[in-house]
Amino acid sequence: MTIETKISEHLKQKENGNGEEKYSSKDFSSDQDVRWCPGCGDYTILKQVQKTMPKIGVDKEDIVFISGIGCAARFPYYMDTFGMHSIHGRAPAISTGLKVSRPDLSVWIITGDGDSLSIGANHFVQLLRRNVDVNLLLFNNQIYGLTKGQYSPTSPEGSTTKSTPFGSIDHPFNPLSLSMGADGTFVARTMDRDPRHMQQMLQRSHQHKGTSMLEIYQNCIVFNDGAFELFTDRKTRPREAIYLEDGQPLLFGKDNEKGIRLDGLKPEVVSLEDGGYSKEDLWTHDEGDKTKAYLLSQFFDAPAPGETQMPRPFGVLYAVERPCYDEEVSNQIDAAVEQKGQGELDDLLQGPETWEIK
Amino acid sequence: MSVQNKVQEEVTIRFAGDSGDGMQLTGSLFTNTTALEGNDLRTLPEFPAEIRAPAGTVPGVSSFQLHFGSKEILTPGDKCDVLVVMNAAALKANLSLLGSGGIIIANTSGFDKRNLNLAKYETEVSPLEDDSLADYNVLEVDITKITKESLSDSPLGYKEVERCKNMFVLGLLYWMYNRPLQSTITFLKKKFKDKQGIANANIKVLKEGYHYGETTEVFSSRYTVKEASLKPGTYRNITGTDATVLGLVSAAHQSRLPLFFGSYPITPASDILHGLSKQKHFGVYTFQAEDEIAAVSSAIGAAFGGSLGVTSSSGPGIALKGEAIGLAVMLELPLVILNIQRAGPSTGMPTKTEQADLMQAMYGRNGESPIAIVAPRSPADCFESVFEACRIALEHMIPVMYLSDGYLANGSEPWKFPETKDLPEIEVKFEPARTNNGPENGETDKFLPYVRDKRFVRSWSIPGTGGLEHRVGGLEKEDETGDISYDPDNHEKMVKMREAKRDKIAGFIPLQEIDNGVENGETVIVGWGSTYGSIRTAVHELRQEGMDVSHIHIRYLSPFPRNLEKLLKGYDTVLVPEINNGQLVRLLRSELMIRAKGINKIKGRPFGVEELKKEIKNGIGSSVA
């Protein structure tokens, strides 16, 4: 079977789908021993991905996981799908080549904050702007784990690490704002300590056509333990985190007693308990609103003096449709064939002008 | 005075002018006509490095050299016989390339005070007027003025009129060399089919140039260069770049694979990207990546998916791709890397030629990452060489570096092109799907992606194939399973295995032939790549002088053909001319223990035949260090 027929058959299958779950999560577990540190957040991510895969309705052999370098990058070895553990930062570029030439495959990029935002930052933003139809899972632990504890491009200023004994003076990236700036079409965040939410977000990532950028707050138990505790701890989470749902008002707090309201373009935290504001006054989340999505991505830095700290958003900040690069490449080829006819090699070899020697 | 008609065996013409003077077009039109007349030929364009260097200055000079003849022509010519100069800067930049007694055709409008200043001539007197050109045969024509007068009643604007002046030069040279105007007229009509006014003006000036030669009697001679005795067949003219593009499309066709080309623009490789991006109707995927690393990585991704993955660059870009090429070595996937070499380390001299990346191709990666290397020897040979690079990559699941250079890429020659039915098949077999992961079907329990055949080649097991789910990566892997392994014995085994796999290719490439000369002779000249034409011509002439000198030209540089060592040990002296500081010569010494001696030129220019002959004579008999 030529690749062309394979691709078209797969695409057909994909369109039809069969709806039923063919696999269990075990079917996605490879025979390799998982070798992350005990207690690493990567374990639960692996588990949620393995649980989600049977639900997306794609045949195992059509799924490819591609990683770069770092702790997270071992991930493909633990998935019983096709996989490649490649080189530092380049997974988006490798995935682009694969997806463009094989649009029938479901391609998942596994990357970390160092892999995607330092050495591979260029490929990361290019992937987003091209909107290649792949899913990118950004394991953010705000530290270099595999190289044993240097600060990363998402480490907060002042972080004391092996390479910053006097505190980091680097201003960190805000991965979601960066993704918005690169014209990403799907920008979302979840955390290792909320499996149910993560599974939802993984499914949403799969469903989105275009590059799905899912940031996952992941705890590095050895070098940066507790980096996201405020958001993941059950006690502080209601106060510090806000879960987004499309079409729903921005509510948070233990009993949803707080909300976020927009005063022009200025967000503010309001109480629903003192009778001043009701749900109707709140900011209604709209995944298709770019300006508001950017504002949400900015719930990140410490507040300026006199301003309130905003809760950290989790969920889909932004999701819109835009033509995918891989599809456009195929369209261009189809258009060229339609316009010029299928290329005839002999015409090409002959060129525009020939002469005869007798 | 009557005009004499003289017959010449070979002629070299160099067209030189400002970037805006249309010298490249003039040269290529003369080339087409010459090819249609049945001459053998080689061309070499030289462009300024700057996109639009200031008009009239030496850095802004653009040149096109054409060497044609009734005998075998393999180089663009050492010294030219005719030099066309559209301005003073063109003369200044090119005079040293004109042979003594050569003809200069000078556009006098380009030698006014302003142009002399721009060209930084120090004297007030034009070189056309002092005695500095006494050794040459100078023909002064006010080409600009004649062109304007000829088009005085044309509705075209001033600039459009002036742009026609290159056609005057072309017409004049057609008269000098007894060439018909028809193919150029056809070309102009086609090119300007929507701009009749421009087409007519160009044709008028072309004819004006021709008639000028006929009526003014400024020349005492016209020249005839008879047909060359090329092998019978149908020919076309082709540049190295175009031959590379065609070779890639053909290799994809003959392997029944989609071609995926990931590239990042760099001189002098970008034209391959331009060429391939026009071939979308052949199902060619071209991807202009964000950088060199993404370019090669995308090609690796495509290869993982079952495409013919190709990337291209020049030396600096190849350096950036190094880590990814190492990954492809570890993954054991087919990958073709085109290196269109240019001169110098770092950015060097991008528009100048050199063959100084052989060591980089051979050893330029971390760890031990053996790859195959193939080098074309002439513009037309780029077709077969790149086809071979693809064949080796696909049949041996290995990265292959194709080492061309700027001189080959931009040069052109007549090519007796093949027909599709005569092209060899490239055998590609994807690992078939497994029906059931069980021994009852003769299958091992687990699919083993790194099991090898007797050539040590693993299977190509592409995503989308049921039962073949497996993981590959840059970490050292266990033999057969491909699982990550830090086992010391396994690592040693795998390093040696990857080398042995590369070396096995030697059994699947042709034996080394002697291009010219004898086995077991006194002296052999060993070359690779673009030095072919100069070496072949030099050796041919030296043999005619009675010297016992032979020529061997190596296309397969890694692994070497299996008879190369024995062949080279049959000569008393082994000389290795290279456009670098000695690279193949080192490989022959270290890999084959051959007492070889280098002849090296590092000037960003190819060897001239005369200088090479001299160096060979000097080299013979001198002791080897």
C-alpha cells in the first residue's frame, strides 16, 4: 500500500469514527519501566493521558508521541503508540514535518519549560503561528530537572537554584501570554493534581483542529517541590485558582462566593456575598474572545501595589478555528495538480528547450 | 576591407557589466543559441554578494562566462578570449581574466568621468584612452547611445530603452560567431508576450547589434565554432541546481514515495528550494522552516512517517543541523542532506566556491555518527549523484550527505537527459502490519524495530501500521529491541554496528573506475566533486604531451568503493587536487594509508587547467611528507 492510499484510508476512518471504546488505558502502557522520581507529577500526567487515549477514538497505530529532551521527554517510551524521543527543543519541528506529510496521524508533542521555552522557543512560537494540527503538552515545573536543578525560563525572579545561588535575575516567560502573542488558536492550562480536569483538557486538546497548547503545572518533587502548591492544594486552591468554562461567569472561592468583573478592560475581584454584585455582573467567559483571553493569561504576575491578586485561571482560555498549516499545504498541492495536471516526469526532465545531436 | 571567416576549436566569452545591465540574461541567451548549434559548453555566472550594490562600482559587477567548442568542454575556461565590459568597473574587475591578445568590447558610455570615479580609477584618463590596453584588441562602441538612437521613436520610457542595450551586445556577438538570432527572438516574444512594446524594442536592438557587426567593418574576422562530437541523442542545457531538483523528484518517483523537502534559505543552496517549490504538482512538499535545525528536523519527522525526507543548506547551516543528523543516525531513518558548499569558515565568502566541508560531512558530529557521502562532479552529474544519495538513504536507512558546491550549482552544461523508463527503481519496503502479536503467526511476542537484515539495515516501520507501535530516540538503544540501554557492551556493539552498516554500502555502489589513463601507472590524479572538469582536461592534455598520468574521480566518499585502495596503491605518485587546504588527501592517508600529496587552491575559485597542469608537473616526483 502506498503512503497516499494509507493516508486517505485513515482519513476516511477518522471521519466515520466508530464511537465505541476499542481500548482500555492499559493498552497504552508500554513494557518499559517508568523511571521518574517517586512522587513526580509526571506519573499522573502519564496516567491521565493513558486514560484519555481510549476516549478519543483513534486507532493506536495512528497515534504518535514526540518529545524533545528533559524529564518529561521520556514520556513516549512509556506509551504503547508510535513514539520518538528526539533532541532538545526540536519536537515541534519534527512534528511539523510528520504532520504535514502524514495528516492522517494524531500527533502529540511532549515538552517541558526548558525544552519549549529556552532551547526550542523558536520552534514553539513558529508551531503556534502556523497552527499545525498537533497537540502540545507543556509540562511546566519551573526548573531544569534532568540537568539537576538549574533555573528555567519560567522560574520566578529571585529563584535560588544551582546556577543562581544569589537568586535568578531573569524575567520569566508567561507561557500562555506567549502563546496568545504567537497567535495560538488553542491556549489552555491544567495541573497535575486535578486528574479529572486534566482529562477534560486532554480531550479538548485532541478535539481542537490546529495547534493545541496545553500547559500543565507539574510538580518537581526533587528540585522545586511545591512550586504550584497554592493552586493545587485543596485548602488554598478555591481561593487561588479559577476554573474557566465557556459561557459561564468567572466564579471562584470555596462556595463560589467570589467573582471577577470587568471594569472596561480592567478586571477586579468582587464578592457576591455582600449584595453589591450578582452573577449577572460578572465577566462571562468567552473562549472566542481574544482580548479577554489575553487578559486572563495576564492573571499571572504579582499585583502592583494597591491592586488585588487575581486567581490563576485553569481551563481553556482561548479556542478559535484558523486554517491549519498541514491542511493548507495539502490544499496547495491539490490545487497545483488541478491547475497543471499530475506532473509528468518526462516533461520535467526534458525542460523547456532541447536539441538533437545525430 | 573584407571580413575573414576563421574556424576556432574553442572560445571563452565573458560578459561583464553592472548588476542592472542584464549580463546574466545575455550570457544565458548566448548559451542557449550555442547549445542549439551543437557545441559542447560550460558556463559560470558570478554575481555580486550584495543584492543591489551601488551602480557603477566594482562590487556591483555581475559576470557570466561561457566556454564553448567543437571539442569536449569541461570547464568554464581559464582565460577568456572575448571580454564584454559595459562600464569601467566591469573592466577593472575582469581584465585579469582576459588572455593576452584577447578582444575587449567596451561600452564607451560606461567610461565617462562619473563611471571612472565610481570604479575608482585613479587617473583622469580613461583606460580606453591611455596605453594600458595596448596588449588587447579593443573595440569601442557607444552601445548606450546606439541603443537610444535605435529606439528614438519607441514609446518606451528612458529606463526601458536603456535596458535594451544588452541585446545590442548579444546581436553583435551573434554576428561575430555566426549564430542565428531566431531562438532569442522566440524567447523574447514569449517572455514579453503581454508587453509587445518591450519585446519589439529588444528584438530591434538585437538586430541592430547584428547589423552593426555586418556593416561597420570594425572586425576583420568572424569566427565559426563547429559542432562538437557529442554522443547522439536529445540534449538540454542544465545547471547543477536544476539537475539536483530533477534528481530529487525522480528519486521520489522511482521509490514511489512523497518527497518532503525542509529547508532554510542560504546562499548558494536556496535555488533548490525555489526549484522544488514549483513542483507541487508532482506531490512535492516544500517547507521553508524557521531555521536550519527546524528544516532538518522536519525532514526527519517526514522520514519517520514514510516520506523521502530531504534538507538542504550550505556549510554554516550544516553545522547547525549537526545534532539532528546525529539523531537520524541513531534513529536509522533515511535522510538526504544537501550541502551546496561555499567558501570559508563561519560566514566566509558565500558567493564563492570551495570544497572544504568534506571533513565536516565525514566527522562533523558528536559521538561517532557515520553517514554516507556522495559528491557530484559536474552540473549534469548532480542528477545522478543526488538520485544515488536518495537511493542509498532509502535502501540502507541512513543519512546521506550530498556534497555539491556553488560552482556546480550555478554552472551549466548540455545534458543528454534520461527518460523515466530508463531510470532505476529504488526499492522501498515498509514493514507490513502484524495481524496478531503472537508466536502462532510466526511473529515474535514483541515487534523488534532494530532487527537487521544481512546488510545490517533495519525495517522502515511507519506510523499507521497496526502492531508496529514502537519508540525510537536519540538515546543509545539496545540491539534489536530499540529500548534505551546504558549497557557498556551494547554501546560498543551499537557504535560498531552503525559503522559496519555504513561500510556495507560499499557492496551496493559501483567499483571505482579510472576516468582516463591506466591501472598501475606512474602518477594518478585523484579528485572529487567539482574539480572534475579541470582535472580531466589537464590530464588529457598531459597525456597528449606523453606523460604517464591517470585520473580517478571519486563520487562515493563514504564509504569508499571497495577497490579504491588497491587501485591507488598501483601508482608511484598520488596527487590530490582540491579547492581546500587538503581534506580528501587526509582521508586517503588516514583511511587507506595512501602516500598521497595535495594540490590545494583556496581562493574561492576553481582550478584553471593551465595552473593545474603546472602543479601536477611540480608534484610529480617530489617526495611525500
